[in-house]
Amino acid sequence: MSTQIAFIGMGVMGAPMAGHLLAAGYPVSVHTRTKAKAAALIKKGATWADSPAAAAKGVQMIFICVTDTPDVEAIVLGQGGIIETARKGTIVVDHSTISPAATREMADKLAAKGVTLLDAPVSGGDIGAKNATLSIMVGGDKVAFNKVEPLLKQIGKTITHCGGSGTGQLTKLVNQILGSVTLMAVCEALTFAHKNKLDLAKTIDALGAGAASSWQLMNLGPKMVAGNMRPGFMIDLQQKDLRLVEEAADESQTSLPATSLVHQLLTAAQAAGHGRSGTQALFKVMERLASLH
């Protein structure tokens, strides 16, 4: 295929996403802070770049998947960043979950050089990244989106153009509100079941096909019951996302009482040493509040 791409960020999400693009036949240049994380892809044919600027040189599309707003700003605008070498017509696709306001600012700065930024955060966790079943929410220029969509179909199942710059990030924050508040409800419900001596596995089975079912109940509920706190998505990262939600809520003067509560409960989970545990570790906090430990 003629479209040459760069992929920056080889974490739990980025590495399998880049792998799908490489497997689809696209020439992929990769960069990440820890080169060892890119070793498997380099072995499969990806080329290594020493900096974001080196990765961006001569490619038509650049994909980013890193942790937080400052990380993306450094990759895009910092010394050795994309803005130094990206040529006119290049499309940058940011899969990170970051500030919508910062996204719009970066989009404006890149546009001055003829480069288009699409914000394209994802949902589906590490399993979705490995299986190429991610939901991808895209904000930015529609023409650029149409060019990138065939590549997005290699890494995701549900791909939606949400509107102008920043709308992908805002849609992801809506997702995080729904996910975190539902998580709290699952933890509270299973704590009630535990306190009343119900069989938790049977409770999940009984409710799984009814109106109370949810992704969190069916995927994280069994992990809570088994005491499996291994991260599919870490509490520390969920907290980062909820901070972004609260910043955007302040800007739009939106009251989010349930989101604020789960943010505080997750803070208690962090204080108890569960920051790098999966979000299902919130169950431990709820159990302690019910004097179950």
C-alpha cells in the first residue's frame, strides 16, 4: 500500500493498534519513549524512528496513542515534535484521551502549517485493541476523516465522526461518565448482594440478560467476585479521564454529582494502593464501607 504512516506510543493500547495497521500492509514507522516496547513490531517489519519528528518525516498519516495532554503536546509541538517535519497535507490522528480545549489549540497550530489534527479517542480497553473491535470517536475535518477511515477500520469496529475539532474528545468524556458511574452502580449492587449473603456469581448470571445488565457487570463483575484486580484499564488512568471530565464540566457549567462521587471513591481506592489496579478494584472500597473487610 502506498500510504506511509507513523505510530507514536507503544503502550497497552498503541502497540496492538499499530500491529493491526502493519499486518494490513501499511509501511509503519514507530516511536515510543521506551524502544524495547516497539521491539516486537520492529521484528515484524516496522521501522524505528528516534523522535516524533523523525517518525513524521515523509509520511501521510501520523497516529498517536499516549497517556495524557502534556504527552501529546510534547509529541506534537515540543522540541523534536511532529510540527517540525510534518509536511502540508499530513493528517495527525490522536487516539489519546486528552483535554478537548488543548486539542482545539493544537489543531489550530498544526492547521497553520497545513497539517490536520483529528481527535480520535477510543473505547474498548486492551481487549478491544488486541481484537480490533474498538469504538473510535472522531472529531475534526470531515474530508480528512474520510481519508483516514479505511485505516481506522483496521483497528476498530464502530467508527463515528462526531463533528468538529474536540468533539471526539468530548464524546469520549461522555463515555467515561457512563462507564464510571455504571461501575460504581455495579460495585454498590454486588456489595449489597454480598452483605445479604447472596451467591455473587449466581446474582450476575440472574441479572445478566435483564434490564440491569451492562458491560461493567458482565465483564468486571466476575473479576470482582474472583478477586482479580489485574488492570484492563487502570484506576490511575480513569482518574485522569475524570479530571478531564470535571474540567470540561466546569467550562460548560454542567453539574455532575454522580461523576464527582465516583471520582472521590476512586481517590479512596488510590489511597488504599489500588491506583495501578483495574477499575474493578473500586469494589474493594465499597466492601470496606459496608464493613465486609
